[in-house]
Amino acid sequence: MPVVRDLRVLLRLTNFRRLLAVRLLSQSADGVYQVALATYVVFSPEKQTSPTAIASAMAVLLLPYSLIGPFAGVLLDRWQRRQVFLYGNLLRAFLASLTAVLILASVPDWLFYASALSVTAVNRFVLAGLSASLPRVVDSDRLVMANSLSPTAGTLAATAGAGLAFAVRLVSADSDAAVVLLGAALYLCSALASLRMPRELLGPEPELVQPRMAAVLGSTVRGLMGGLRHLTERRAAARVMVAMTLMRFCYGALTVMVLMLCRYAWSEKESDGLAVLGLAIAVSGAGFFAAALLTPWAVGQLGQFGWMVACAAAAAVLEPALGLPFEPAPILVAAFVLGLITQGAKIATDTVVQTSVDDAFRGRIFSLYDVLFNVAFVGAAAIAALMLPPDGRSVHLVVVVAVIYAAVAATMARWSRVGAGI
């Protein structure tokens, strides 16, 4: 199979393997940590969770650091990215350990959220840096395949981490703190793995690196404006980022719906709801893996925009067909399909952005991309909170999401016909 052959070629690239190891360890830790937070907020017996509570938690965790996301991109374009992976993961290991202590101490919710926010804020540097670094270890001819393997493998690692966290949570009572400490250990391993790469390997170019903090902060606003101007000149990148943001909005709304269904509609006991949610995450992860195998071939047949059109159109049809029964079996099928569709579109989006923008701007562009993702997810949670009943069954929400998917497909098809610069 061509996909297997290309994967073998990529994995023979030493620096690609090393960067991939950092991603896998880091994102597996993310999966562990996120499940620990979700189960603590949503499935704790003493908490009466509502869609509004979930939306509030997402807003607290995502929106504040979304405001500093563009500034993180400017720093990424001036700091050595290898050092960002090293010190960022060390800092996350420390902060995650602090979160575990706060859980054990039963502190007020605001203090817990402040600690969790600190961990996820550092995550913006690491994930944006991983995407910006990929063209430094892979040649342009294999960038689509690298974008299929690397982020998807990271997502699968996060899914595996989530599965491990669910297993620990189900077999041991009051284990949220232990799960968080497991995530801290994986963050530490990711930091150590980054030391296998030379400091200068991942860029940016030495003449762009400003080691003095005063110089970095002084150029932040200018750099941000430069990144925005650069993006306006790269129409293809801007368009796919808008489309992917809308698809992320849809995915976020459906995530809140599934959380509420697992918590109240499909189970009478906390452990039953956790088991169904864990299965949904695993099935979605299988969809991400399928996207990694299918996307390079699909892009070769349809092009980047054509594949995104196909993904959005398929979601517009299948999401209501599978979601409206509000039963576990079709929802699990939908989790697989939407995992494939969302990751397939993201692979195409990442490739367009990487090939359309200059290396000196990649860090800040991917940080802006990341901010759009987070704002879309929080916005989706807020809309879902207004539309969802307590048990999570909302025909209106399912229909609205289908309409958005259809609008994305139609708009992308029009852009593809008029020419998007790809």
C-alpha cells in the first residue's frame, strides 16, 4: 500500500521520529489530564452537572489563555522551539502535580480551575510549536503524509491516554489525583524526549531568535500585526482556517451533547456513564486513525479543498441521520464518522497553512489557528448550554449543526471553483 510505504519512509527520518516521540508523550499526557478534569467536573457524585456548568468550565479553561494565544505565536517565532518543548513540558509536569494536590485538598473550584488553566495555557505553546516545527524535519513532498501521521498519531496518543485514565478511574475510587499525577509523569517524559534533538534543529532561524525577554516583549505587538497581515495575503490559508473553525464549533456542540447523554440519559450509575463516554472516545480515536490512512489518497484524488468539501458534506448528511435517535449505538457510529471527518479536514487545513505561509510566520499563524479553535469550542458549549435539556436530547441542536456543516461544504465548493490559490 502506498500509505504504508510512505509511513515507512517518514519513520526512517531520525528527526521526524524524535519530534513525533515528543508529540506522542505530550499528547498522551494531555489525554490523561483532560479526562481527569472532565471526570472531576462532570462525573463527581457530589456535583449536579448541567450544560451551563460544562460551558462555564470550558470558558474558564479556554478563553483566558485564548486572549494570549497570538502573543504565544510571536514568542514561538523568536524562541528556539526545541527549548519550548523542553521547558514547557517541565512546567506542565510541575503544574499538573500542583493540580493533584489541590484535588486532594478539596479546595474551592476557582482555585482548581486556576491551576488547570495554567497547565492548558502552556499547552498552546507546545501544540503550536509542534505544527510549526514539522516542515523543519520533513521535505515538502511528504508534508501531506507527515500531517496525516503526526497530528493523528498525537490524537491517538491522547485517546490512549484518555483510555488509560478511564481505566484507572473506573477501577479505583477517588482516583482523580492519581490520574493527574500520571499525566504529570508523561509530561516529564516528553520534556526528556525533546533533549534528543539539537537546540537549533526546529528553528526559527538564528537571526530571528531573541533570547532577551525585553526584546521579545517589545516586538510582540508588531509581530502580531505582521502575522495578521501575512495571513490576509495568504487567502487559501485564511479560508481553510475559517472553515475548520466552523467544523470545530460543530464538534464542540456535539461533545457537550454526548457528555450530557452519558451523564443522565444512558446510565443510572456514574461508572456506567463513564464507560459509555470512554467507549465513545475510543471509537472517535479509531476515526482519527482512519483519517490518517484515507486523507493522503483522498487529497490526491480531490485536492485539499475538495477533500474538505467531501468531509463537510458527509457530516451534514450523516450527523442528523445518526444523532437524532439519541441512542448509544448510532451515536457511537457518529463518533467514528465525525472523528474521521474532523481529522481529515484538519490534516488538509494544516497542510494548506504550512505550505501557504512563510516559516518566519508559522508560529504566530498556528497560534491564531489555535485561538480560533478554542473560541469556537467555547462558543459551541455556550450555544449548547442554551439549547440542551438536562438529559442532552435536543433535535434543534442536531439540526443546527447539520446546517452549519452543509454551509461549510457549499462555501468551500464555491471557493474551490473560483480558485483558492492551491
